[in-house]
Amino acid sequence: MTPDDILFAITPYGSAQFQGSVARLSHSLSGHFGKSPEEILREVHEKYKANDPDICAFDWRNGQPSLRYAGGRLSISQTIQKCADAVERSR
């Protein structure tokens, strides 16, 4: 993450973008009945990791998710949006 990324993230637009991406992922996950969010995210990651290992790349510790984010060409918000897209496609 660059200093510019951090400055953008704390702006009202950056904050709204992040909140929107998290809300969209939450909504996408709620469309899968009978599975936990962890199951869904693991399945989606397995399905797409050959082409893009960063899609829905979460680690789970004591039931809590942690997004594996290494920076790069996408912001955290864009990374979460990409995961939401993949979750929606996997319904």
C-alpha cells in the first residue's frame, strides 16, 4: 500500500467505497442458503484460484476471517468487490 492509497482510504469517498464493497459481499453471501460464509468463501477461492489466487483469499482464525491482501494493482475495496462478483457467479 502506498501513502496515496492510505490517504484515499481515509477520505469520505474512500470510506464509502470500502463500506459499499463490504455490504455487497455480505449481500452476495446471504444468497447462498445452507452454507456458512466460510464454506462459501473457501469454495469460491478454490474454484477461481488457478486463474486468480487473490479472489476471496481469506484466512480463518477462531471463526473470524482475515483478508489476505498484498497490495498491488487493486485497492482493498476493489479486492472485496472482486470477491463479491465471484460469490454471485457461483450461486
